[in-house]
Amino acid sequence: MVKDLYDKLIEEEKGEERGGSKKLLALAVIVIIIIAGVVISIFYFGVGGGTENVINEEQAADTLSDMGNELSGISNDLKDIENIL
């Protein structure tokens, strides 16, 4: 009877170890995906995928205005997140 209880305890511990290794593997995969995304985005913007060609002054002014509005919106979102935290 004691041996049966001991065997069950050993099996439960082995099961917990397997579950932990699956969680660790899932975490590693997520980290690799995030790193790959960062590397790809750096390459994309480094090649020039995120640039705009400006032909005239009016277009340049509009582009800068749009970028300012986007940065303002991002700043407001970050302030809201900071207030929540």
C-alpha cells in the first residue's frame, strides 16, 4: 500500500515536470516570435519601407502635421496607460 502511494506520488511529480517544460517551451517560442518581429521591422524601416517621398512644400507641411497628430495621440495614450498603472 505504501509502495502504491509512493508510485502515485512519483507519477504526479513527473506529470508536473512535463507541464512545466511545456510552459517553458511556449514562453521560449513567444520570445522568439517577438524578437523576429522586432528584427523584421528594423529591417523594413532600414530599407526604407516606412519613408515617404515629398514632392512639394504643401505636401511636406501636411505630412509633418499628420505625423505631429499621430505623435500627440500616442503621447496621450501613454499618459493614460501611466495613469492606469
